[in-house]
Amino acid sequence: MGAHEQLRAYGRILGVPVHIAQDRASLEDLLELLAGKRLVLIDTAGIPQRDARGRELMQMLSHPSIRKLLVLNSAAQGETIEDVVMSYRAAQCHGVVLSKLDEAVKIGPALDAMIRHKLRVLAVGNGQRVPEDWHRLSSATLVQRALCVVGSNAWKLDSTDVSLMFSGPAAQPPQVTKPVRERAAGGAR
């Protein structure tokens, strides 16, 4: 619910009108109304990639005049980024905006997905301020950022950990078996 109000606030800051379309028919009506505008931005209010509404949304946005941009959280895990890229069919998008660059400890997983899927990075978001934190970065700058070591690694092994991992299976103590005693004649053993 707060997303609509946040978009309206950004619209006021930027001096642009904000409209809400609840379904494909209302979207088509709005697109017809705004046909004379140079640029119309459509925000999908962050529907998660595994939400069934995402498929409905993609159907709704299949209008021939819409060029889609996928916004990817560059701070997400690589597997999550891959899931978003596949779910939202990023290869069919005009390009990608990498968001939350300021929050990402490592952007290598995001760049890996961009390279493997041959996606165009059009811009990056590097903070909460609009439009001050919206940038276009060269591929060289993004790669340099990916190769920088930021902070300390959360996963550190000391020599004890390494020797435990590579020492092989632990030696098992020999098993001691007790002899079976025979009972009196006619009894079970």
C-alpha cells in the first residue's frame, strides 16, 4: 500500500503526474491518454518473482508499445538474481537497472548474470536519493567495482578448520564382539 504513496511523492518531487492501473484495460486506457508523452514509466510495485501475480503482470505488460526494464537488486545472492532474471524473462527486456549498489558487498553475482544472459545495464541506483543517486556507469567501472574487496569476508577458516576438512574420515575404534554363550541343553542360544 505504501508503494503508491511513495511513487506519488516521487512524482511530486520530479514534477510528473502519477496514475494507477489496476488491470490491462485500465493500463491500455492510460497508455492511450498518455500517447503524446515522450516517456511513460510503469512501476510494478515490486511483485516477487515467485508470486503468481507476476505472470499476470507480464501478460498485462505485453502491450507492443511497452519497452520493459528489469530492476535487479545487486545486493541479492547470485541464485536469487538468476531466479529473477529467468522469472521476469530479462532477455526480452530492453535493459537492466542494477539497484542497491550502495548496499551490495559484492556485485560479482549480479554482473555474472548480466554477462551470461547478455543483458544491457542501462543504469545503477546507488542510494535512496532521487535523482541524485541514479547513475550510468561504464562496464569497466562496474567490473572494477566487482573486483574490489569491500569489508572482511564473513567466511574465514583457521588452520584447525582446514585440517578438519582435509584430514579424511576419522579413525573408528575397533569393534569388540562378545562371544555368545550356550545355554543349558535344549535352550535357545
